[in-house]
Amino acid sequence: DGEALIVFPLSFTVGMLCQIMMGELVFQELDSFQGLGQILLFWGGAALLLICIVLHTEVKVAFMKKLLEDVEQDLEDEAAEIISEEPSTWRQRAATMIARRKSSVDSTDSVSSLLSGALHPEAFPESFGSRKRFYTVSIMGPVGVA
């Protein structure tokens, strides 16, 4: 997963470039620049914004991967601990783990709350219920979630 972490910034970047080009084609907006300084300032600012979008995406993807690795490691550690116990305690231990996981998902510090800012497919489950979430990308307008 994680496609939304790439698709959304990419669509915003392409959309921004398309809007700049459309403004030039239809309204000749870039023709009003007076001097090389204004041209360099405009395109330098646009390039800086695009670079920041890419860097932000890279940092977010790295953060999410690290978060998932940490959660997986915690689960592996707990599973190894349970396996080392007597089988008679497994059912009680599993019930305790499920209750603890449920309470952590309900808390504001949970993984799901961190993922919600990234438009993660599992974010806001109450909004979508059992329906599959689809993303749409518009070249000339805003991005939509259906």
C-alpha cells in the first residue's frame, strides 16, 4: 500500500504545472514578466515548491515505513512471548492483546490517527464502512475521494 502517498503529491505537482501552462496558453500570463529576474524568480519559486512536494512525500513514506516496521516488530515480539507460554494461557493472553489493540486504535495516539493525515485507505472507516474507497485524479481540477 502507500500508493496514495505517491499519487496525491504527484497529481498536485502535475496539476500545478498544467495550470501554469494553461495560463500561458490561454491568457499569455508569462509574457508579462519584465526582465530575466522576474522569470528566474517565478520559475525558481515553482521549482522550489515542486522539490518541497517531493521531499515531503519522501519523508512521509519513510516515516510510514518505519512506523509499520516498529508495529510489526512489536507484534513479532508479543507472538514469540505467547508461544513460549503454556498453551492453557494462550486464550486469556489473546483476549488481553485484542482488548489492548482495540483501546489503542480508539486512542488519539493510535496508528490509524497518524495514517488519517495521509489519506490512508484504512483511515476514517466509519465514513466508508465496508465499501471500497476509490481515488480519482483530475488533471485540471482538485483531487477527489469517492
